[in-house]
Amino acid sequence: MKIAVLSGKGGTGKTLVSVNLAAAAKEAVYIDCDVEEPNGYLFFKPEKLESEIISIKIPYVDEKLCTGCRKCVDFCKFNALAYIGTKLYVFDEVCHSCGGCVLLCPEKALSERDKVIGEVQKGVSENVTVITGILNTGESSGIPIIKKLLDDKNEGKNSTFIDCPPGSACIVMESIKDADYCILVAEPSLFGAHNLAMVYDLIKLFKKPHGVVLNKCLNGENPSEKFCIEKGIKILGKLPFDNELGTLNSNALISVKESEKYRDVFSSLLQTVTKEVQHETASNS
């Protein structure tokens, strides 16, 4: 069972939900795909860490072989190559590592070199295997790291919780593409409803079964709840705007381990999500 937890922006409670669901499970894998700002490990504090460097292929030019034909420049749709004066320049920051320029070069003046863009760390925290992607500062895309994160099969584990990047960009699409179910986390405001609509459109595009967790709920009007009702989206649960929960979260403590009240809340939410996944599986079989 692969559960992706996503939201239209940062700070809605996406990590809060995914960390506590993983901790509430009997045995689980927590994958932090928010590679630009991973913070799930702060809660789990995993031990027995293993690290793997992640690199991409970048073209490298042999100036002695290059004749300035510009075929590679014309080919590259991302403007990662430019021939200026008598020299071919490669702009690593915008290269998408497709390798087309290397294949196309008639003089074999282009080859590929490795460029390190980040790492994947894997450790254990009690019943949870914690896998974290870390993108180096200044790198343009974390997709190669996310692909590596989701490559790890972790056979024998019952549940996998994918803490997605915020928003609805390509890295989010990569994070949810193999998920069995998506949990959308939203705040009770007009801005929260707007961002909920954004990720709702995304998971509809991918035809993913889904439900919503409403976080920071107060008495009174809740635009995100209204949006769910209008669209017929199942509300999986509501988390209150609560001082205890906020304090635990800000101190990087896992609520299900510190509070009996929230152990019950997240255990109940996990049961609800599990039933939803089982229902979807049965419907599609």
C-alpha cells in the first residue's frame, strides 16, 4: 500500500500527517520526497544511516574535436548549449541530461561526465524505515533523486507513506505516479481552498483515488471543507487548531508517541485510509 500525502503549499501539515500515519502503522516505510527541504528525519531521528550519492550525466566538450557545426546547439530545446566565438559552452544548470547532444555530435566531441546533485539517506526508527532525499543547494531538479527514492522496493513492508513536495510541479507528479492512494492536506481558509483545488486537479489528471484531511480546523466557516462538499471529495478526517498538537510538532516530536489522544486520532485515520485503499483495490479487480 503506497500512500502519497500532498498539499498545494508548504506548511499545511503534510509532514505532520505522513509522519504520524507511518508511526501509527505496525510496520511502515516513510519516504521524504520533499528533497529541497526534507524534515521528516527530524521527527524520526533514524539510526544505522546509509547514504548514497546521486549524480546525473552532463555533456563535456573536447575543444580539440569540436568544429563549431552547432548541431548540438540547434538540437537542445533547453538552451543548455551555446557556441560563442570559437568555443562551445555547456550550462549545467539547465541541462536535462537527455544525452541527445552526445549522440548527435558528428565529430564525437561531446562525452558525458557525472555531476553530483544530492544524496539519498536510509535509516531505521523503531518500526519505520526512513528514506530521505536531499537535493544540493542550487540544483534545478530533484526528479533523479525522487526516482531513486521510489525505486527502493522495501519488500515485506506493509505500508509506504510518501511525503511529497508542496505544490503541483513535475517533482510532485513524479512522487505520486505509482501511489495507490493520495491524501490531500488542506487548511481552513480561502487560500487553503485555492491550493487544495490546485492539487485536486493534479490527482484527477492522474486518476488517483483520494481523500482530504482538513488541518488546523476551527469553529466557523471552512472554505476547504466547502470545496470538498461541492466536489464530492471524501473528508478522511479533521485535525483541530490545537496548542498541544502544535507544540509537539514544533518540537519535532511524533504525536502518536507522545499523546494518547493523537495516537487514537491518527490510528483511526490510518484505518480509514486503509479501508479506502482496500475498497479501491476491490473495485478495480
